[in-house]
Amino acid sequence: MEYLKLNKSRHAVKHFDGTKIPTVDVKQIISTAALAPSANNLQPWLFTIVESKERRELLIDETEPGNVSQLEEAGAIIVLFSDTAIAERSQEIAQKFGNMMAPEMMQRFNKIYPERFAKFTPKYTTDFLALNAGIVTMNLVLAIKDFGYESNIILGFHRTDHVNEALDVPLRYRPELIITLGRSNEKGEPHFGLPQDMLVKIV
Ligand SMILES: Cc1cc2nc3c(=O)[nH]c(=O)nc-3n(C[C@H](O)[C@H](O)[C@H](O)COP(=O)(O)O)c2cc1C
């Protein structure tokens, strides 16, 4: 779909008809979304597809009441985690995929980035991960729309280790956002867009 048309047609949808979205589609959507840019191309993401009914229920237990029905009705649920172990991730990338990289790139992942990440303050690391999570989530909801499904982004859940336990995800990963997707009769409403003079400053 043409980009502007795609962007204008995507709206937050909060009721789904419960039809299961095939996992193959969810995986293709995630592959498309993961084309998103990321700082140092670290792609510090883990997209957890919640297939099991039991795990969906455990996740619902961690969700704010106003968002529960969305999780119950969704045709698929993705929970986006960030990898907080960014230095380790960088070296793991070098070790696993170094043979596919130019030597300079391998050196960046193996040494230069880990040394840089080691100097990050906790706040900087948090911001780094949150920014990368936001960017890939935007790509995700556009990809979902392009595949013919509706979606919503949910921050309203308890973003604690309980989510890791519920979904059997190691604690080095931090829960960021839940993305619900599915088929819906709702098409959502064009959102109230703020005027440019509130959003843009030309200096
Ligand atoms: C970071 C973020 C967090 C959000 N959290 C929630 C949420 O917890 N529950 C919910 O129903 N919608 C949530 N939304 C959806 C917004 O309400 C929705 O995107 C916004 O009203 C604009 O509407 P649109 O997506 O149709 O343009 C969230 C959206 C974003 C980007």
C-alpha cells in the first residue's frame, strides 16, 4: 500500500473479532517491522508471540483493567521486549554473524560498541532502548495494516519481571509494549491531529 494512504488508514482498534491470525503472518509482519532502523544496528528487540492460552491469561493478569478486553479478543498478541544486555548482545552478534560481516563491522560489534555501551548511564541505556522500541513499534503497526489487519499499541500493563515470568522470557529482556492485532469490524477513527504550530518550530 502506498505509504501516505497506509499511514492515514491505520488507527488504533480496540475491539477484535477473535479470529486467530496465522503465526506465519505474524512472523512475516515482524520481519517487515524489523527492517526499522536501530542505533548501531543493534536491533535490541525480542518480539514474543503469545500463542498459548495459558500464557495469554497470565499476561492479562498483568494488564490494566481498561485494556483487558483487547487482549482477550485479539487474533494475535506480540509483546515487545528490549535486550538490556546491550554490550553482550553486540559481542554475541559479532560471534554469531561475524563471518558474514566486513572485518571493520565485526570489530565494531565486537569491541567498539561494547566499550561505548559500557559508558552508558542507566538512564541513557533506558532511553536508548525505549527509543529503539518506539521506532520498531511504529513499523510494526504499519506492517500489520499493510497485511490487512488492525492493531493497537498498549503501554497500560505492569511492565515488571512478572511479564517475563508469564511469558518465560529471561530477565535480561525488559517488557516495553504489547501490540494487539486482529480482524475487526472497527476501523478506528482518524485521530485528532494537533496543528503544526504546536508541533513544529522553525528557527
Ligand atoms: C506508546 C503508546 C501507548 C499506548 N497505550 C495504550 C493503552 O495502554 N491502551 C489503549 O487502549 N491504547 C493505547 N495506545 C493507543 C493510543 O490511544 C492511540 O494510538 C492514540 O489515541 C492515537 O490514535 P491512533 O493510533 O488511531 O492514531 C497507546 C499508543 C501509544 C503510541
